[in-house]
Amino acid sequence: AREVWEERGEAAGVGPHSGQPGAAEVWRTLVHCSAVVGMHPDGATEAIVDFALASGKPFAVVPCCVYSAYFPTRRDKRGKRVTSYTAFVKYLVDKAPGRIGTRTLPFEGKNIVVYSLPESGGGGESEGAMLCEPCE
């Protein structure tokens, strides 16, 4: 990920002349964040989930669009292309079964949040897992 930021940061509209944070600052933020969140993240949804899983960070994303044309190699466990919203949510959950969950949020439109809680650090429940529960 760092190489991509260093190579494409300026072209993506980040860096010292863009008024946006530079690649190094964005990288530091990602590395040191305590959770990763994406609300309607378009084509970045899967990258958010993958980064969070790889870095051991909890995450929450509310997927909106599948973008199957941009991700033609995205396949479910059976080898079928992921082309529907329901299949995309299942595909994300299947990246880490038992660790990733879903909830329906109380508003109209795309309202399924795909999330993971903090990893447990010593055999017991993590502090985050004890504090996180569905809102009523």
C-alpha cells in the first residue's frame, strides 16, 4: 500500500501542492488508526476490509455499489462472479467468517453495515467487544 501512495499520491490529488495531506501523512494515519470506517465507499469497500483484516484493525463499512465491471475477477467461494449487492455483502463476510458480521442500520437505502470487532488479546473478550452491542 505504501508504494502505491508514494507512486500515485500526487496524481490522486494528495500531496504538498494539492491542499490535501501527503502520502506520508495518509500512511501514518492509516497505520496508527484504531479502526477503519467507510460509509458509501464505492470501489474502496473491499480495500478497506482487506486493509483492516491485514492490519488487525476493527472496521465498519456500509457498502453501496458492487462495481462488478471494475472488479471482474471478484469471485465468491463457488467461483461465481460477484454481481449483486447481496452477493457482495456475503463475499465480504466470507473473507473472515466468524470474525466479520453484519447489522441492518435504521435508515432507508443501502443500510447493511459489514463490520469486525477488535481482536481479542489474551483469551478473553477484548474491551471493544464488551463495549460494542447493537443499539436499540
